[in-house]
Amino acid sequence: MGGVKILLLGGNGQLGTDLRSALRGHTVLATARVPAPDSGLRALDVEDTRGCAALIAEFGPDLVLNTTAFHRVDDIERDASMALRINAAAAQQLALACRAADCAFLHVSTDYVFDGVKGAPYLETDVPNPLSAYGASKLVGEQLIRIAWPKHYIVRSCGLYGLAGASGKGGNFVNTMLRLAREGKPIRVVGDQICTPTATADLARQIARLIETGVYGTYHATSAGGCAWSEFATEIFTLAAARGLIAAAPPVTAISSATFGAPARRPPYSVLENRGLAELGIDILRPWQEALTDYIAAL
Ligand SMILES: NC(=O)c1ccc[n+]([C@@H]2O[C@H](COP(=O)([O-])OP(=O)(O)OC[C@H]3O[C@@H](n4cnc5c(N)ncnc54)[C@H](OP(=O)(O)O)[C@@H]3O)[C@@H](O)[C@H]2O)c1
């Protein structure tokens, strides 16, 4: 144990789980809303403002790292109340608690704050314009944090997948694709949304690097490159078939977002450029295909 004292919120999520590994050199107290027995995680609901402030006062962290979110994007389109509570109000309260304790705050945000009409990779300085209620809730969270406490890092990422699987979504995109392939279901995936799938293992290592800098602000942190979700699915199947995880790579039919018909609109192009990390000389994120290859190998 040593290094920085970090209070990690959402320690059982995809990113939270990989952060526990990436931050091994530090003193980390990890929490979860409902920790599994014997997980070593402390119970903490981020809606419990007093409980959060009390734990911050008790543990005395140098940094609070918030990976919690309510991100069922299509459900939020029908009812944004929970998203506003977790992604915005709770984020504000956490930032205020960090200000009271004079510790840094790191919060994770999303490419869905952008509308996707730029047609080129988004920079941290580009003006957000969310298309979905989820994106709006995350943007409000960002803004409330900026107002509450300057010692913050806001890290926007995209298309996360990790070995822990996104609990709120019943798994991640890679798990879902492999399940459909094993069930022999036809694979129809949107081909008109371009972004950059990012492995939480890689993002966790990047966050561990960023917090060493003490240079606060908003950062984009995704793998390098970009692809449509249909291309991502094709790559998943090619790699999984080569490793024997599925019998053969099934054909992928690229469909339009309109045909898919999800309730929430997604940006058609939300590749993020990691300009801030590059300027600090610490962009360690590799091409998305390399990260996916390692992820499939670890399954
Ligand atoms: N997944 C993506 O594709 C994606 C893309 C861009 C950005 N992001 C952002 O990246 C961050 C991490 O996402 P992820 O994929 O790692 O999500 P995840 O696996 O679903 O983890 C989110 C965690 O938040 C916890 N949580 C929700 N409500 C809580 C509450 N009231 N109190 C305490 N914990 C609560 C969840 O716990 P329970 O399971 O117990 O509810 C879960 O452990 C989020 O900020 C998300 O908005 C995600």
C-alpha cells in the first residue's frame, strides 16, 4: 500500500473493477451500492449525500474517483428522473463534498454529450449538444462539477466493455454479440453510428496515469481509431472464431439507426480525440483492435 489515497465509487462496475487493478500501487477504498458478500467493497449509495460526506471525512482521500452512473440510455429517454439523480445531482454533491474535504474529484462522462454532426473527431473544447436525455444528464453532471469544484478531472470515454460487464445493461456489447452468435441468431447491428469502442482495462490504466499529473480539467480518453458498431461486431466475431470461442464468424448485417428504432437518438459520429492527454504527453491508449484482441484472449 502507498501512493495516493483514493476513494473509488462504483468499484463493482466494468470500469470500477479494472480500476481496482490499475490502482494497485495506491491506497484504495472501493465502494459499491450493494457489495457482493466477501468482495471487500464497502456499501455506499451515491444518492446518500451524508453517507458520502461521512466516508470522505473518515477515510481522508486525496482523490474521489466516481465511476457510478445510471446509463440505461433508452429507459432514460422515457423517464430521466433516476439519471438526473445519479448522473447530475449526486455528481454535484460529490464534488461539493470533495471541496469541503479539499480533495480532488475525478468523474467519468461520455461521448453522448455531443450531437455527432461535426464529422471529425471531437476535441475537449468542442461545444456539447446532447441528442438523448442520458447525454443531457451527463452534461448537466459535468457542468455542476465544474461549477462546484475546480480540482476535478472529467474524463469522457466511449463504448466501454470490460470483463466485469456493465451491470445496469446486463452485460456489454461484446458479451451480447457472442451470446447471439452462440444462439445462432441473425446479427443485425447499426452501421451508421461511428465511435471508438474502448476497453475498460485500457481506460483504467489511462486514468491511473492521468491522476499522477495534478493537471485538472476535461479530458477525452478513448482507444485510437473509430468504427461503426457493425464493424466492431465483425471484428469481435473474427477474433472470437480464431480463438475457438464460437464455431464460426456469423455474417453481420449493417442496418440503419432508423431501422433499429431505439427510443433514444445516438450521435452518428462521436469519435473523440484525446487532445488533452496528448498535450500532456500521456496518451497511452492503443488502437481499438489491439485492445479488443487482448480482451477476447482473456475471455
Ligand atoms: N458503458 C459505456 O459504454 C460508457 C460509455 C461512455 C461513458 N461511460 C461512463 O463510464 C462510467 C462507467 O461505466 P461502466 O460501463 O463501468 O458502467 P457499469 O459497469 O454499469 O458501472 C456503473 C456502476 O455504478 C453503480 N451505481 C449506479 N447507481 C449507484 C448508486 N446510487 N450508488 C452507488 N453506485 C451506483 C452501479 O452499481 P449497481 O450495479 O449496484 O447499480 C455500477 O457498479 C459511467 O460514468 C458511464 O456513464 C460508459
